Amino acid sequence: MRGERHDRATRATPDAADVVVVGAGPAAWSVAGHLAGGGADVVLLAPDPAGPWPASYGAWVDELPPDLPASVRAAEMPDAAAIARSRHRLGRTYTMLSTSRLQAHLTDPPVRTVVGTARGTRPGRTDTAVVLADGRSVRGRVVIDASGAQRILTGGRVPTPRAAQTAYGVVVDAALVPDDERAFMDWRDDHGHVGWPTFLYAVPLGDDRLLLEETSLARRPGMPIPELRERLHARMAARGLDPAALTRVEAEADADTGGVERVAFVVDTPLTRGRGRVVPFGAAAPMIHPATGYSLAATLRTAPRLAEAILAHLPGDGADAAAAARRVLWPPGARLVHHLRRRGLEVLLALPPDGVPDFFELFFELPDHHRRAYLSEREDAPAVMGAMAALFAAADGPLRRHLLRWGGMPIGDAPAPDAASRPADGTIVGHE
């Protein structure tokens, strides 16, 4: 029925709606669903509104909104482990979501869809028109830009080079990898490569499948995908996994089996609040955690609050509703937390390669509440500052000097040691 409803909705382009949402990923569908559930007339506009989502999504269970069905969670890692110089139990349950079930859940509400590519906006007296590439337009009292890194309506893609998280992953039979080789983050260097460190993300996907993903947390520009593939193969060979197991999956993935994941996304997109009746949401805002790349849980938690703020000011001129939405999305605490984490990103980018595992060893040794604050608190600035202060207090003299130097640099001015390296190669998709 969902597909039939979308088919009927796309046969004609509506002239206007209460809210026009541009995008078709989790951010777009989550806020569109909550708006429609609250009685708003919503149009979701994208080249393929019902197209499959290619990304894998993971989150800490305690970050997810309570109304997200448990059936969306495909597999869990209770008391997930992280490895820097030693193994640490993090005291939290990490879950991998079923992308298909998540998409089915979020796209279920009765939202009208329009097939098309947004190119810009045309403000009017009481609403704003979203102009499509083919000349059509749809007017909305409020317009939400949930187009991800493209930021179609709120500034476009940011100039390069930017700091990016890149990763290359292969889905294997879970029986091939012992439990003690599975971790949320594993910084051991048994891949044998020198240079900027990468970590193994080895997490269960359910149905006896395991994702093995070599990940560069952040580089400016991003580490090339082919190098990450080489590291993954070398790492797993060093751990006794037959290289043929990986190459077989890769060969079959060429036939669209979905066994390979290539990831590249920017983590230092400038913060934008939008203007007029246009509000950015999700990665377009950006709601991506600058130091980890995570955004899904924060997006899903914020979507109902954003919708409530808009609904409270409709009907009427959408300017007031958009302003209320911006206050929910970027209150002072959230702006400060984002700024602090951007400084944390610059600190990480400027570390010497052999200092990165040491840095994370120190971070994973922090008390649970400090780790949780830095990883998960989006608006609690005192808690995030407390975590950063605790890490500084635990650091030795050289690291303290590094933190003082790079933590005080203007945002974006910290050059990575190998900033002249070639840009990332691979498919640009979301990943968490």
C-alpha cells in the first residue's frame, strides 16, 4: 500500500503544502512523518522518494528515541568493546539497525511525494516556493532542507578539501571471526601499513552476518578507499582469515549482492541555521558529530521536537514557524557543543599518527559519564566541557600542550600532517 500511495502522489505536482521537505533519507522522512502525524499537509520532494537507502546505521541503544520499534534493531553488542592500546568495556549496548526495516518504519506515514530535483527557492509574501530543475515549483509555508551533504537549499556542498570519514567494509559469515575480534573500534595496527592510523569496525548485522570495516575516523582530505581496502585485507589475513573469504564477497558484490560498503562523508561542514522560511535538518544542518561522524540517533530524537515547533505556528506565515524550528534545532547549548567538538576534531587531525591510539586509550579510560557526554550529549555543554576537562587533567605534558595549541586554533585552520594526499575515492554514502 505504501508504494501505491506514493505512485498516486507523484502523478501530479501539488501547488502548495504546509511544509515542503527536500530529501529522502532518514532525516527527511522522520521529520515529514512527525509533521504529517500532527496534521500538517506535507510534501516530500526528491529524485527517488522511495529509493532504497544504501547505508548501514548503528547507534547506542540508549540514544535512540523510545518510540522506535525494537524490531528495527537487527543485532546488538551488549557492553561493547573498544581497543586502543588495550581492550576497554564501554558499559553501553551498541546496535546495528536493519536499514530496510528502519526505512519501512519511517516512510509509513501518509506523506505526499513529488519526484524531482530541487534547485533553489523563491521567497513569497507568505510562503516560499521550492523550484525544481524542470521548472515546476511547490510552495510551502516552511521548507526543510534535508538533502544531506548536498545542502541544496542552504549553501550547497562546501569547498574542498574538507575533513572526511572514509571506510571500506565487507560483510562476511559471522562464524569466520571470533567474538574477541569484534569491537566498536579497534586501533591495533596489525594491518602492517604505516601512516595515518585507521581502526577496524567489526559489528554483527544479524542473520549470522558480520561487517568488517576499515575506517579512517577523519582526515583532511579523506583517506582513499583503495588504501582502506588494502589495510582491511592485510589486517584480516594477519588474524588468520583466509583472504579468499573477502575477495569472494567482493566478487559477488559486483552482482549487486550488497556485500561491500564504501563510505565517504564530510565531518566539518560549517554549521548553518538557514534563513527565512528555510530550515536545514540532519546532515545539511549539519547534525553530524564532528569527531565521530554519527548523526542518526540525534536526528531521530530531534525530529518530533522540530515538528512540534513548526506545528505550533501553523497555519500562518511560515517565518515564525521556521524561526521556532531553528530555536529547537540550534539552541545556545547545541551550538556551543558543536563548536567544542569541532575543536576536538582539529585536535585529532593534528596529532602525530602514533599519538592517535594513545589519545583514544586515554579517552576510553575516562569514567563512563564523561565518555557518554562527549559521544552523545548534543545540548548539554557543561557535560561536554566536563569530559574535555577530564581528558586534559589525565593527559601528560606533551598532550596537554597539544590540546592547548590545537584546541585554541580557529575552526578549520588546523592542517592535517598529510593534507597534500589525494582525495578520497569511492561512493559517497551515509554511514554510521
